[in-house]
Amino acid sequence: MTSALPFDDFRNLLARLPAGDEAAGERVRAQFARAEKPKGSLGRLEEVAAWLATWSGRPPAVNRPLVAIFAGNHGVVGRRISPRPMEATARAVELSAAGGSAINQICLAYDLGLKVFDLALHLPSADMTRDAALDERGCAATMAFGMEAISGTDLLCIGDLGVGNSTVAAAILAALYGGSGADWIGPGSGADAAMVARKAEAVDAALALHGSHLKDPLEVLRRVGGRETAAIAGAIIAARMEKIPVILDGFAAIAAASVLHAANPHALDHCLIAQLSTEPGQRQAIERLAMRPLLDLDLSHGEGVGAGLAAGLVKAAALCSTGMAAAL
């Protein structure tokens, strides 16, 4: 049973998510039908432009795009489930702040804003194999932070960053969809066979510990998730309430989105998946969500790189919608 605690506010929000403006989307389709070109010749670009209008409630335009990367650390890293030390998360954040990451260059190429959120990297979440990763109040507060982090944008591109978060994502998805750790685990940032086995064991241990609590999606989020997944879930909800279309990228981000989808099957209608990752668990999750990624570039980099690339495509779709000449 649930209690009258902070999660109840999010349950209420998820139960009353606003619908999209279908009329706005139909106007975009009609514009393309009148354009000086063969019918349907722009393929998915036409649907992307219609999606943008539906979920923003206005003619397609991207004027203030933002790549938001949420970074968190995880206590389960102590189980030797990543080839990188936990300190690598902070180094990656610092590199982005200095302009030296791949996502910096992509943001420059497509004129995208960039914010990287350090979610208490000095304070890792608890080891999910021994305790709940977060308590309910802390998880709800982090979701609320994610909700507040998205202001001032009209296209939100979400990425994740955190050593060990592919194991955390696998645990979330196994809890939501069933199966063992081995069914959802992949190499992450370069794990060898022995490390992949430890990752799967960590997921199985977490599922065994928290099993009786995992029927509630928000309990899944706090028990086997992390701060970045909680903040991403909050950002997705807030974007829906504020009519901001969302592009999702990264294994942890897809896992966070899957939590919301489990709570409300329409919770991700305002979202697109940026790209088809090489991580096998992420591919399975996308299939479960019945969503079709925009790109397939064999990317495994993370840090919102796929979201930034997809944002360029969305910007182009918007300009095609509003700038093409009509047929005579």
C-alpha cells in the first residue's frame, strides 16, 4: 500500500497529464500536403514537425533548445561493476563545463543550450543490493529538482551521466518488465565478461532484496534507481505540464522514462527517443515502449550526444514545416 507521503504528489500529476493539441498537429500535416513536393516525400520529418506542434501547441519552432544532462553517482559501484572509478563522473562534468566534451561540440554545431546538473556527486546513492538507493523524501525532492531545471526552453533534450548507471538502469527495467540481471545487462562503458557477470549479480541481488516493493513504479525508481534517474523523471513530467516536447537519450534516461510509462501508458506521448544505442538493455526497453528512435548511428557514448544530434533533425523539421513554398 502507498502512504500519504511525497510520492502522492507525483502520482496525482501522472494521473492528470494534459493531452496534446491534435489540431495543431493536423495543421502541420495539412501544410505539408499543400507544399511543392511529392506527398509524404519528407518521411519522418513531416511527423516530427507534427509532433512538435502537437506537444507545444503552436506552429513548429525551436528557438530555445536545451540539452540537460543529469549526473549522479551510485553506491553499487563499490561492487566492482564498472571499469571506471566513481570519480570519473565528476571529471566528465568538469570536462563539459570546460567545453571539452563531445556534447559541447554538438551543441555548438546545432546552436543548442547546455546545462549539466551535478546531483550531489559527493554523496552517492546507497548500494541498491543492501538498501534502498534513496528514501522517498529524498527521491521526491530530486524529482522536484528535475522539474525546476527545465525552465526557459521550448525543446528539452535529456541525457544522463554517471559511473555505474547502466547497471542501475538494468535493475529498473528488470523490476518493471521482469527477467534476471543477465537479460538486461550489457557491457556499459567497456566491462569485460567477469564484470558483466558481477553487474548481473548486482541486479539480481537488488531484485531479491526489494522484490516485495517493486509493483509500484515510483518505488522501483527510489529503491534501485539513482539521483539522475529521479531528476530525469521529474523533468519529463514538468515538460509535459509546460508543453515542452522532449527528446530522450541514454540508458538511464530511458529507464527513468520507463518508470513513468509504467505509471501511465501516455506519460511519454510528448517524448521522442533520440537514437538506438548499442546497449542491448536499452534496445529492449525501447521495444517495450513501442517507440521508434530517430537515429541509429551505433553510438554508445552517452552524455546526451544522441539527443543533441536528434535536436538538429527536429530543428530542420520545424523549418521545413514553416518555410516550404506551397504548391500553386
